[in-house]
Amino acid sequence: MTTWIRKASNLGIAAFFGFAIAIAINAMAERPAETNGDIPLEQLRTYSDVLDRVRSDYVDDISEGELIENSIRGMISELDPHSGYLDDEEFKSLRESTSGEFGGLGIQVGMKDNVLTIIAPIDDTPAKKAGLEAGDKIIRIDGDLTQDMDLEAAVKRMRGKPDTDIELTIAREGEKKPLEFTITRAIIKTESVKHELLEPGMGYIRVSQFQSRTVEQMHDALDALVEENDDKPLKGLVLDLRNNPGGVLDGSVEMVDAFLEKGQIVYTKGRVADAKMSFEASDGDRIDGAPLVVLVNGGSASASEIVAGALQDSGRALVIGEKTFGKGSVQSIMPLSNGGALRLTTARYYTPSGRSIQAEGIKPDVTVHQLKVSDIEEVFSISEASLAGHLTNGDSDMTDAKKSAEKGDEDDEVREPLVIRDYQLYEALNMLKGMVIVSKNTRR
């Protein structure tokens, strides 16, 4: 899962939740405070002195409430790239994003070298359609420099009512001059699952992120694939998790459980009892043991790494592509009495074999690099290990995706099959065919 993301945002619209979240609905007030040693009175006196001096002598009048909230944000942001303080508006946005419907542009953003950077545009959103790409640096929002904006402030600037425009100035590698984009905001309704029958018996499911309904959508996709296959069971399946930044933890566990008959899926370790969890598979394999290939790359993070790691460790699937992002930590959302919330890293997660992939990532069984960027999602290479303050470990011969055959009508476009446009998927299908042959011979 270069130096990326000072801290990642789970705020939807422009930021869209990028990483796995275990939402703990335990109000902090319900928990007894735990301290190690005496309260640091000297440091508290220093804090009080600084607060009083800023309040009385700073050039502009700033309220005590604003100063204290800013100090809370600073404290949490220094912990690791994924912890953060959310006010009531930001917390509401987070809840909307996990439901799969939210307002804005449809990009996931983070901080790279203290520069606001696009991690990935979301499929079928204004940002994607406008041509924004992973790795683009947002240097201005509506003409204002982003240099001194923190992540949450930038996200707020990009939020807005549907059908209103926003201007982004983008610095892109390979371009000599900044690029200007005018994008119309919209209500973002994302379907996190897409499917296609690559060949008779060979199914393909693309999961772009883990939302509350993702696994339900995946089951619907499997049913549709069987129907398209003349109501015959699938011979094999490609599960595409490339550039999947994660999402809700339960979704990843349920997805693994859909293909695994028994055994551990994932477990977590943290300091408090609530952070120590273990998930086991239940009986039943949705495709009755048919060969399974999982596609990953450097944009596969958190929840998608749980899926890939569990299916790899259990021997249930062949993982191919490129090494994943390496985000092996769990963030708990802790509601606060003011209507906001604390997004706090509370645990590391481990694959069934005991691997902590924090800052390491999942290494594929077979490495296949994308030879050319496809129109599925732009490929980008980032890693958890390069994030400031990260936790320690405890295209092919692809043609233009929008190539059309001109037949006298500009709207009459003929697109080549997905497997022809995507080299990694092409190789995945070839490997899946081989696994089907081996499986048949083994059963004889």
C-alpha cells in the first residue's frame, strides 16, 4: 500500500475514505481515562502560558475555542498519517462516504511532501471525467494557494453544493506548465462493484472500495455472472482490487468469508481490549472452490490488503500484480460529546500466518507490471513505508480505452474488450485458465 500522505482523510467528497476503518461507536466519555504516571503539570502550565499569550498578543483576535480546537488537531495529526480530529461537519461527511453517497468531486486526496496530492480519482465521478489523475498535485483551489492549507481545510474548500463549479490548478509530472481544471460538483453515488464475463465460465469482479453495501453488491454480481454464463457455475473468477484504498473493515472480512470455507481471516493487536479482535471464516464458498485470482497493485490498501493477504495465506487464491500499499493499521472512530469524532489508530492487523503488513505490503505470488495506464484506474506507486510518521511493522499492448470505430456517427463507439485493454487483467485471465486446467486434472 516517494514520501506520501502526511495524513489521510476519510471525509468523502474530495477525500473519500481511503483506508480501512473499524468504526467504534464507543463514546470516549464512557471509557475511563488511562494514564501512565502523573499528569505532566509543568507541560500543562506551558500550554496554558502559550494559550494565554497567543490569545492576548497575537495580531488577530482568535477565540479560545478556535485555539483549543487547533491545538487538538495538531496533537492528533502528529501521531501518524491516519489519525485525525473531525468536527461535526467532517464526521457527518465521513458517515456519508461510507454509505456510498456524498457530495463533491470524487477524488481521494492526501499530503505528499506537504503538498495536497490526488491519490486516486473515483470511477464515474466529475473528477474522473474531467481527467484528474493519481499523483496530480493540487496547487490552487479557486485561485488560492494550498501550500498553507491542512488536509481538512482543503477538503472543506472542495466541498460545495451540487452543480456549482470549482477551479483547480494542477501540477502534473511531465507537464511544463500547471493545468487548469473547472469541475462541476455533484452528488457522488458510487457503485463499488462492477462485473463482466471475460469468457464463457470466466468471471471478473472489480471492487473499487469497501462500503457498507460492497459485499451485497458482490453477491449480486456473482449471481449476474452465473446468469450470463447460461446459468452454469463459474469455472474461475478474477477479483480486481487494484487501486482499492480500503474502507469498512467488516466488508473486507465478509468478502474473504464468501470464498473461504474455514480458518482465520484477520486479527488485530492493540493496547486496549477493544482493539484486539479476530475474525474466522464460516462454512460455504460462493464459487464452490473454483480457481480464484486476486489482482493488486500499489494502490491496494488496508481492507483490500486484508482480503488479498487472507486469501493468499490460506492458499485459496493466487495473488498477482504489484506489491500493495502496506497500510496495516486500523482506525477507530470515537464520537465526541461536541458532535465531532476522533479518528485514532488503535491497532495493527495481521494476516492468518501472522504477517503484519504495516509499511511492508502484500507481495504478489506473481509480479505483473502494467505496461500502460488503462482507463480502469490510473496506476500509481506509493507506499505506507514512506509516509511521514508511519507506524513501524510490531500498459501492455493496450489500445486507447476510448478508441472508437467511426461509422458515420460520432456517438457510435466500439470499445475493445476489457481484457484486451488491460495487460494485467489479460495475464490474470491466462493464469486463471491454467489453474482451471490444473484443477480439472487434479480431480480426475
